[in-house]
Amino acid sequence: MKSTGIVRNIDELGRIVVPKEIRQRMGIANNDPVEIYIEGDKVILTKYTPVCHFCGSDSEVCDFKGKKICKSCISDIINSTK
């Protein structure tokens, strides 16, 4: 992991600002969702990419009753009920 040399303080509400340069480099626009992970003593932010609840694919994912499901799994479900 490469250090950027950028240090930010957490405000009184627990927020931190991700610098514009880093957001641009990572392709994160204003209001884009980010996912938060904890790994040991590190907090890791990643650009959120929805994946299929069943197979983990990030291709052609749709929202169905609050779950992300890819078109391939939808097709498999439809075919398994015939």
C-alpha cells in the first residue's frame, strides 16, 4: 500500500473528507457510494460496485426486492422453476 502523504482529521461528527485528487484518481464522483472495510488496524474505502447476491458477478446486475441479482442468475431461476 502506497502512502499519499495526505493527512486529514476526523471532524466532531466522525466524518473525513477524501481529497479531490484521490477521488478523481479512483473515479469516484460526488454522491457515489463507497464501501468500507476493516482489515486489521486499517480502514479501507473502495468505490462500491454492486455484485450479484448469488454468484458475485458485477455484470448486468439488477435490483430485485432489495437484492442485487445478475441477469444470468435471473435466467437460471426462471429456468429452474419450469
